[in-house]
Amino acid sequence: MKSRNEVVALVRAKIRLRHFAYSTEVSYCGWVARYYDFCRNLPPKLTHEKKAEAFLTYLAVQQHVASKTQNQAFAALLFLYEHVLYQPLAEVDALRAKQPVHERTAPSRDQVKALRSLVQDTAAAPNRLLVDLLYGCGLRVSEPLELRIKDVLWEEGPTGQLVIRAAKGGKDRRLPIPVICVQPLRRQIERARLVWESDRAHFKDVGVTLPHQLASKYPKAPFSWQWFWVFPATGHCNHPRTGERVRYHLLPDSLQRAVHAAVSQLELDGVITPHVLRHGYATHSREPIEALRILMGHASIETTAGYKHPVVEGASNPLDDLTYQGDTPSQT
């Protein structure tokens, strides 16, 4: 019987073979480790399906996890059995955490204005620009942070365009740059240029990370200006997979802290987050629904339609009808 570390190592190797995101690797390996420990207390004669059912039921009943968390754990188990153990699971009849149906909420325009006035830049992060890109382009939190110089197309359109590479679902998409972001973005690229020049002068062996095997195919690309980050981190770090010293982009943590600090001043904790600004873009946009779907990178128009509420907005109200007709509602 393999040890937990050996099983996790096998899962990690298979994930990297398929070029999954590093966040997926961390998540799946964590769930497999927890599952391994859980199974040690189960009767060894149980089938794989029964073990998986017991684990998922335990997460729902005793750990009270959300449905998305349980689904993530289930996905990790499916990957383990199919791609590592080569014993795909048959039907798994576990007690599933309930999937609530939530309305997508968005901040009001006044709340966005107030947030923008309170978000503070730091020496390391232009948080105001990042907030404007999230709201003005409907971006997911990681998408502006992962922009490279080559992804800013100044010559396209009246204000330029951003190319969002390998977004959710592996899809690329283009977005117009908001007018208000043009000059701040140009200044940020000038700051990034100084960081790149410093690296080339003093850290010639430190480049940026490249997707998949592009660094092997184009050895000079990690050190080129076009592949450099628009929002580089202030220092170097070790690549989590290779251990190589690299320059990475800003992490979401700094932006999330800046937004949280501003939201706390507005007493809107739990109402506005960086991702909710994307909801605001979808709700406040004047674009037709199909154009909005493309801009947001949704595969299904039903997903985009979830941000709009035409039935509610156009609904009549019988109480207002009474008032309009000059009748006074009875008092009870």
C-alpha cells in the first residue's frame, strides 16, 4: 500500500502532465490527502464507491461544507480514481450538500463611486487602476493581474484593447480599455518598464513565468519586454513547481486587502468584494445581452442573463395601480 505522500505525488504528476492550473493542483492534492486520512478509519473491504460516498457524506453532514466545496472534493476523487488509480468510480450515491439558488447581486453605481474614492494605492500596487479595470471591463480578479505587455493593444480601437488570455474555460477574449483607464494604464506600463530594465541590468537570469512549455521553445521569451507583466510584483520568488527564481505578477491578496479596507469604511462588509465589481459591470452595462456575453467570456447566454432582471424591472404593482387610479388603500 502506498503512503499518503506517494499518492499525493502521483496526483501532482498527473495534474502537471495535463497542464492544470497550479491552484487546481493545490486543491486536488489537498483533498486527496484528506481523503487518504479519512479512509484509514474505514473498513478495508469497502468498495471505492462506498468510501467516496462516506467521505462526501461526512463533508456535508459533519463538516457542513457548501455544495461547491463538496463538488470540488468530488472532482478530486474522480480524478484520483480515473487518472491515478485507473479504477474509475461507478455511481456514487452520497448525501450531497444542498445547492442554494442565489440572485447575483451587484453594487449600486453610488456604491462603486464611493469605493473608488476610498481605495488607496500603495508603493507596490496601483489598486485604484485595478478596481477600475475590474468594474470597467467586467474582469475576474486574476485577469488584470495576469496581463502582459503584449496583451495591451494600444493601436486597436479608439482607446486600445486588452486581450485576456486563457481565462475561465481556457478562452481568450478582447475588451476595450475604458477611457478613464488609458492614462493610468500608460503610467503603470512605464513603471513596469523600469522594473524590467532593472531585472535585465542586475538579474539577468531572472525572467517571468511562461505558460506550458513556451520557455523551452522560446528560451529568450521569459526575459523579453513583450512577455513582461503589466503589474509585476515588487520582488522575486521561487517558482512553486520548478523552484526557479522568477519575477511574478502581483497577487490578488494585495488588491483584496485594499478593497476590504475601503469597504469597511463604507460599512459594506460582505456586500462588495473585488469579484462583485464584475457583477456591477454586467448589471450596469448598456450592451445587448449577446454582446455582453462575449465581453464577459460566458459560454452560455443563460449565465449572462442571470445578471439582468427584465421581468422585475418591467413588473407592474397592483398597489401602485390603485394609487394611480385615485383610490386609497384601506387601512387595517
